[in-house]
Amino acid sequence: MTTRYTQTEWLAIIDEAERHLPKSFPEYKAPTLGTPEFAKCIDHTLLKQEATKEQIDDLCEEARTHHFQSVCVRLMWVERAVHNLQGSGIVVACVVGFHEGTYSMSEKVKEANMAVSAGALELDMVINYPLLKQKRYSQVYTDIAAVRNVAPHPVVLKVILETSKLSQSEIIAGCKIAEAANADFVKTSTGFGGQGATVENVRLMKSVIKPSVKVKASGGVKTVNECVAMMEAGAERIGTSNGVWIVKEAQSLLENVTHAVGGRGRENSRPSDSLTRMFSSS
């Protein structure tokens, strides 16, 4: 597979993105807490190697109950998760090259192909961030493009940058390379490699990608406060193993605010606006 740009061209693309960083970042509107739209932003995740079939079954049942967007699992559990979720409208996402990202391109392609064949409709692949840090941009690009080639649309491809390992410039480079390889999302973290998602990194990623590419915040997002902060920074998907707690917390807040509004009378009150702003940590 040939690379899309020369090294000089890659450097120019990354430099241009850096030079055009905004001085301030916009705040995006998060879905109202307690709504189906809020739950649909969550990828319900179980990636520990010691996961059991019973835990995968529970994960899928929780996703059905709370109407999450997807369950995200390792390759060995894709077929079981697909079977469990038949007829639910909830898709299965599979990690690729997880979690180090340093697997060979052929191994990632094989894993992606097997995942799609087993029924996965989304792939969360780890970028080869050691190569990215070495500025071997063409190799990083061909790695992602090879997976995209065996998993074309409508399969959703998310590229995990592992932002805790990268400088600002390297995060920008990862975003622009993933964009060039036709990824659908850039994603912050595996959750296994140091600090997870931060508001600052989500804002940065959102600011340098084109509108057709989205941001997924993952790693350490455990509360509704953190979830809303990531959404307001620009994340459109949240990867978390705490999805059940987050939606229950959101529903409790919805009930509390609705009760308070009801006690005061509904005139001149806008509880839905408060539900995405009162509890944000940003």
C-alpha cells in the first residue's frame, strides 16, 4: 500500500494545523441528561483480559436495558456479543491492536477482518504511537489505511491515539493522519496506558479534525460530571466501563431537577438546559 503524502507533505499538514489552533475553544452542547440521546453516546466497555462469558452476557444485557450505542469487547467475545444483541439495534465494537498498538500491520488487518466477519460493526484500533513519536508518518498512515481497506464503510473506524504518551504536536499529527486514512473517529485512550481522556486533549483533537471526523473520549470517564465535560469539549462518543452508573446518576439528577422545578411551578423554568450545565466540571 502506498502512502498518501511524502514526509515533507505530512510535516506541512501538521504544521499548518498547529499554526491555526484557535486561541479559545467553543463549548458544545451535550445531550440532556436522562434522555435516550445521552445514553446513545456511550460505548459500554469490557476489555480486561480475564473477562468471563458471564460478564460479557451481563455487559450486553446492561446495554439492552440502558440503550447504549455499543458494547466494546475484545475479538474473542465479538461473536457472543453479536448473538446476545440480536434485534436490539446495539452494535458490537471490537478493539484492534490492543492495547499497545505495536502489532504488525498484517496482525491488525487479520484481527480487523476476523472482527468484521464475526459481526463487529465498529473497530477501535490503536495507532502505532511509537512510530508516531518517531515521525514515521507514512508508516502510521499505511497501518490505519490497511485496516480501513479491509473494513470499509459502513463499518465505523475509531483510531486510538493514547494521548497520555504524546505531546500536543504528536496528538495533532495523529489526528491528521487518522483523518487522511478516512477514520470516522479519533479516540483519546485505551484506558490501559496512563492517564485517560482529558478535557484539554478532547478540545485539541476536536479543533484540528474536519467536521466529518468525530472524537471519542475514553479512559477514566467514570461520572456524569466527567461525561458531560467531555461532551461539552467536543466528544460525541464516550467509552467507559461505568456506563450503568453514569446513566443512573444522570437519571437521578433528572428526577431531582424535575422535582425541584415542579415544586416552584414550571413557568419561566428550563430544566433541560440546566441538566447539561449544572453538573459540568468544565
